[in-house]
Amino acid sequence: MIDVKVLGGGCANCKNTIKLVEEVAREQGVEIKLEKVEDMQDIMAYDVMSTPGVVINGSVVHRGSVPQRDRVMDWFSGE
Amino acid sequence: MFKDIRFQLIIAVLLWVGTYVSLIPLSEWVVSLFPVERESHLGEAMAFFIYDAPKVLLLLTAVVFVMGIINTWFTPERTRTLLAGRSLGLANILAASLGVVTPFCSCSAVPLFIGFVQAGVPLGVTFSFLIAAPMVNEIALTLLFGLFGWKVALLYLVLGLLVAILGGLVLGKLGLEKYLEQWVQDIEKKQHSFDAEQLTFSDRLQAGVVSVKDVVGKVWIYILLGISVGAFIHGFVPENFMASFMGKSAWWSVPLAVIIGVPMYSSAAGIIPVVQALLAKGAALGTALAFMMSVVALSLPELIILRKVLTLRLIITFVSIVASGILLVGFIFNLVL
């Protein structure tokens, strides 16, 4: 089970990121626990200054844009 | 070999140059295909549209690609590290300049603001960044270059930076820290370590491609709309029509332009072609620039987002100072040119 958090207060790119993450997880048959972090103080706790940010198992792996599909696949295949 | 991004890039550059240099004959040829008199109103409007729309889109693609690559060196986190712990003055110049090259979207204005405050970047310096970032951006500069030429683009760049630097300095001197929302004042200052992501050259090229898809994919429709309106004005509005109410002699037109421009929200992409057409019909450059700057720099959605961290009083101060700066730019322009 991979713990995924998407950080971002409801911007269009944040929604697209969530959609992409869900999609890739379904395609690869990976079980994930997806959480949206929208509260600004919680986002700042991860020290992310440009949203959307992506946190996998507690560490920030991406910030500032919708990630590339290949990168999301890499996160899920454990590389 | 065909999958290599460098190879694709070379092909793209050749195609780009080929199209760009043949734009004038190509567009004239396209216009001549239509059963319309070249000298008629409709002919003028069509010629304007068919030449300018592809030209601006081509320029924009190239500039956004290059900026996408440059942006990979200037993440907001690095910008913060560069600005942390500096005092007002030179840091405002640095902040305004970094505002131009750091990728910025008003939707992340709040986390960015907090990140700066947390790292101990002075409020006035943060504001210099926040004024410059949306106002002086590659889209505005490219459109100005494409439609007005390099002089106006350079002028916009210099004056935009000046408004950002001076605005930030004044806001900094006013000592407005107590007008931040309480929870922002309570944030603990802390040192940030900054590790740059290790990117290869083809990662950076890839980032350029992504930003072309992102940015050009989003703004092309506004550019076409803006140029259509502009083309209509070019073809059908009589010469000197704008002179009476947007001309130099009408001093009140500058404040009016700013007042109308501040709540308006359009990307630079949509507004600049319209402004260009107005200018051709006798509007004064200072008035037109002031209008453009206030539309692009200050927008209602961004202010609503910033309300999460700034009290209303601070927002009003921020808007008034930026608006006064823009007003000054408009007046000086109309006076000098």
C-alpha cells in the first residue's frame, strides 16, 4: 500500500494531478491511499511553495506542476 | 535517433525558422485567395489577423520553450534561498528580477508568500517579487515584441521592474508586518536547506516542451480572440477615433484606464492585441501601457487568494501603491513621448 498525498488548495492543476494519480494506480493495479491536503498550514509543513505537490510515503517527490505520467508510474513501481 | 529529443529539437527549430521567414508572403497569398478587396475594411482586418495570429503564436512557442528551460534553474525554493536574510534595497531589485524568471501561478501565491515569510524574506522584498511575477512575464513581453516591436517590450520590462522595485520598497518602509493575518505572524522562522534537483540536459529540454504544451495550449484561444477583436478595430474603427478619449490631451484617461484595468482580469495574451489596435487608432501609448499593466498586474482572483494571508487593510495598501506606480508610468510616458 502506497501512501500518496496531493498538496494544493483546489487549483485546476491539483485536481488534474489527483485524477492522474488515481488513473495510473488503477492501470497498474497498485493499491494506494490517496489523501488531498488542502489546508495551507498542513501544506507548509511539507515545505512546498508551489502547488500541486506530491508526497509519497511521507517524502515530497514533486512540486509545482502536474507530474509527467512516466514519473507517476515510476513512483508506483517503487523506483 | 528519431526518438532523441535533441534531434527532434533541431527539426522543430528548422521548421520554426522556415515558417517565420515566409510569414509575410504566405499571409498575403492566403488573403489573396479570398474574394475580398485587399484595400477594403474586411481586407485590412483579414490581413491583420492572418499575419499577426501565426506570427505571435510562433514567437510565443519559441519564447515559452526557452523560458521553460530557464525556469528549471529558478525554482521558487531556490529563489527563496537567494532572498532570505537580505534587507530592503538591493534585495528588491533581485526579487523583482527573480519574479520574471521564476515560474509563478497566482494559484500558488499563498504557499509562496508563506514560504518567503517563513524563511525571513522581508515583507517589502516579498512584495517586489509578487508585483513583478505576474506583471512582467514572458507572455506579455513576447506579445509586446511581436505586435509593437522591441522598444515597447523593453520599456514595459524596465518600467514593470521599476514599479515592482519601488512598490516593494515603499510597502517595506511602511512597516506593515502587523497587518498580516495573525496565523501568518505566528509562523516560526526557520532555516531551509535547499537541495537542487539533479536534472540532466534532456530533462530541462523536456521541461521546455511541457511548458509549451501547458502555456501555449492554454493561451492560444485568448490570443486568437484578442487578435480578432484587434483585427476588427483595425479594419472598421475610423482613424483617430480613440484620440479624443484615450489620447494624450485627455489627462484623465490614465487614471480612468487604471481604474477600469485593476478589477479586470485577462491574461496578457488577450489584452495586448486589443491595446495594439487601439493605439493604431490614436490612443496614447502611456494610457495604453497603464491600462495593460493594471489588467495584468492586479487581478481580483489573485487578491482574493492573497486575502488568506493579508488583512483587508494590507490588500488595499498593496493595490493603491501598485496602482499609483502604474499611474505614474502612464503619465510619464504620455509626457515624454
